[in-house]
Amino acid sequence: MKIVKSCSSRRILPIFSFLLATMPAVAMAASPEWRPTYDKVMLWVNFTIFMAVIVKYGREPIKNFLKQQKEDVASELDALETEKARVLGEIQDAKSQAAESEIRFGELKERLISQGEARKQQIVEQARQQSSVLIEETRKKMENRLLQAKNQLKMELADMAFDQAMQTLPQIITESDNKRLLDIYMQGMHLEQDAASS
């Protein structure tokens, strides 16, 4: 069947080519009014031949090309959808990480504030303890200095009293006073010896 078709198309093609080649000559021999009609007819004949060739030889390649383009576009759309889903997932992850970071930042801020308050209280307590120790040391130093000043004052007063007594007593004390004081002293010595011997 294919052999018959190819034989018939082989016979038709030369005849058709002959007609196409001779038609312009016939058209030129005819009257000039017929030329626009001939040009239109030949335009449609050429278009029909062109379409027949395209349909005959280009149908499958064009169909395959369009099918391939459709598959390429579909795969590209799938890839874009996958990429879109991935990007949306990354955006969602970034938002969740930002929210978690905000929560962690708040917790860290609160923890730092509480640690700072605790450290502040610790420093205040240490300062109080140090100040109380310093106050106590200062109080002891002041008491010690006061005691030293009192002792020095007593010594100075005693020295002054002794000097005063040395100046005034020889004029006031008589011989009988000396004898009486010597007797008192001797009685004290005897009492101490008796207490020591018993």
C-alpha cells in the first residue's frame, strides 16, 4: 500500500511541478487583468503546498517538540514549586529561629539583670561588712588612743602632783609628822611579816 502511495506521489509531483512552472508563462501570455487573480491563486497554492509539506514531514517533529516543551515547562514548574516550598520553609525556619532568639534574648536579659542585682547585693553586703570592720577597727584604735591619752594624762598629773608635793610638803610636814608616818609604815611592814609567817 505504501509502495503504491509513494509511486502515485512520485508521478503527481513531476506533473504538479510542470504545471507550476508553466502556469506563470501562461499567466504572462494572458491578459494583464488576470494577473492579480493568478497571483492570489498561486499564493494560496504555495500556501497549501507549504502546509502539506509541514503536515506531511513536520507533524511528528513539531508534535515531539511541543510535547518536549510541555514536559520541560512542567518539570521547570515542578522545580520552581519545589524551590518555592524550600524557600518558604527556610523563611518559616528563619521566623521561628528569630522568635526563639527573641525568647532566648529576653531570658538572657532577665538572667543578666537578676545576676547583676545579686552581684549588686553581694557588693553592698561586702561593703557593709568591710565598713563595719573598719568602724570597729577605728573604734578600737580610738579607744586605744583614748586610753593612752588618759594614761599619759594620769602620768603627767602624777608628775605634776609629785612636783607640787615636793615643793609644798617640805614646808608643811613637821618632824612629828615624819615620825608618825614612819610608825605607820613600820606597823604595815610588821603586819605583812606576820601574815607571811602564818
